[in-house]
Amino acid sequence: MRIGISCYPTYGGSGVVATELGKNLAVIGHEIHFITYALPYRLNEFHENIFYHEVKVPEYPLFEYPPYALALATKMAEIAIYEDLDLIHAHYAIPHAISAYLAKQMVRGKHPLKIITTLHGTDITLVGADPSFTLITQYSINHSDAVTTVSQYLKDETIKTFQPEVPIHVIPNFVAEHPSPPELCENLRHKLSPNNEPILIHISNFRPVKRVLDVIEIANLVLKSLPIRLVMVGDGPERFAAERLARQYQIADRITFLGKQEEVYLLLSTADVFLMPSGSESFGLAALEAMSCGVPCITSNVGGLVEVNEHGLSGFVAPVGDVQKMSEYTRNLLKDPALKQRISIQAKKHALQKFHTDIILPKYQKLYEQVLSNN
């Protein structure tokens, strides 16, 4: 198949999933065309069967806001014709799904084109639910040839908010083994924790919904009884506030802010506990990636997170904002090596048995084939 993929190329779950999906589809022989305004950050090397098409938005004084959605639709239509695409897989409803629909209409009569839309979370719960975008999000869903969500929770939210006229398929996010060389892990761990104290890690885009200040609160509470190191991976609007809170608690010397990083699996492989106290999550890809590295997860019990992190199996969950309970779970893991080892083994097994690429990828392929067989 020849598949176009459009996504946000930034440091976030939807872009990561779209990129990893494209890479895995290319490995098994499909031709993949990424169509977006910048190269997806996990597509930073040559991959056979993968092509990138940059969307350029014209600058014109009349446009107070650059019309990216229209430029994207035009590029999608061009690539559909010139690269003979079978379908476009749009990740995130706005603007990718509606731009794909426009592209489909532009090439109608010249080239048959199918549209798959994958909803990732905030495109439904935040952006799509905003009155400014509700109708157009609903329209893009109803005019897709197939729609998927990354969790049952998000499917339920989509139905509740938009009452779609088309079926919604749940296809969760996925992960594969990413073994890191032991020597590299050991060297990195020594740099992050010179005295071999346990390492807590958090990875996100540092938006308010990720509650990064809670991560600092948890670390501060754990530090009252245990010497630990906290590694913060990512960047975003809450980073300064998190750094300021760390200085306020006088624990800044125990925390390393690394900013955006590409080698997340290597970093995860050095950690003892992963923290994700989010206020809302439709899936929680970073938690799944941590579990695949055998890292126990402490997360909030919201949305799709409870479908990923099973309490007592792969880690522990607590109500949003309950930093006392989250710090207690963290301390229990660090103080009980047998418990930590058991949860670590179970977390990796759970991630790879339930969410392995080899299990999830065929679900997308089957959906593509079903859509293409419908005239």
C-alpha cells in the first residue's frame, strides 16, 4: 500500500505514534509518505520506503494567521495524485482530518482516496470540545472512511461529545523491545546519579495537564526519607515553574532537567520509577514506554491511563493531585527490592504481551484493507 501520514511532528504522543506506525509499516514493505510542516522528531535518519513532504505556508500580509490547514490540504491532494496514494492516515482531528477530507474532495474524479482518522485525546477532550471547533471536528469524524481511538476511554468520550454517525474502532498505542547496551546504561546512570541513588524519571511536553509541579512535590516528599535523584525529560510552558519550585524546596541539586531528548529508551532504562501524575490522559504512551523497559509506573487514575498501568501489576495509581499517595507508593517500591523487582518484571511482560507492535500493527493493516475494499 501507498500510505500518506499527517501528524504533528512535535514532542508529543500523537506525533510519536504516527511516526512509529509509519516506520513499522515501511519495514514490512508499505510505502509511507509523511506530509507535515516539519520532519517528525523520531524520523531523524534514513528509512527505506519512507518519504517526507514539507508543507509550506505562503506568507502574505493579508493573512493575519497563516492558513496551514489549506496549505496542508493542497499538499495532500498533490501527493495523493503524484505518488498514487491509496489512503491518508490523519493523526489528530484538527487540522489533519479535515484537511484530508478537503484533499479527498479536490481529487475526486481524478484519484480514489480513502481517509483514516486516529483520535489521540485532546483533539476530542479539549480542542474538539471547544465551541469554536465542535462542528468541524464532528464533520471530520463523520466524513472519514474509518475512525480509531487509542483507548476505550477516548472512544467513550468521542461518542459522548460528538455522537458520531460512523463506527469507532479502538486500536491502542504500541511499543516494541528497545534493549539498551548495559555499558551505556551504566555510564549514563552514573552521570545522572553519581552516588547510585535511585532515579525517578518524568517525560512529557510540560503542559499544565501533565502536572509537572506534582512531580516536584512527589520528589520533595520522597527526599524526606530517601536520597533520590529526579530526571525531568522534555520541555514546555511549565518548565520554569517546576525549576522555581525545586529551588523553593531547596532540592534543585537533586533534579536534572534534560530538556527534549531523542534517546528516551536509554534514559528510561536507567530509571527505577516512572512518574506520570497527569490531570488527564487518553492513553499514556510514555508510561507504556517505561513499562517496556521494566520501569514501575506511578500514575494518576484518569482516562486511558488505567487501561495501560494496572494497579499492583505494572505499578500503582492514585487520584489526581494526591502527591502523598504517589510518594508513598514510590517509597514502598524503593524500600522493598523484592516488590520493585516483581513489579518491574510484570510491567515489562504486561507492556510487551498486550501492546507489542506485532499485536497492534496488524489491526491497522486489517482496517486499511477493509477500507480499501469498500468502494
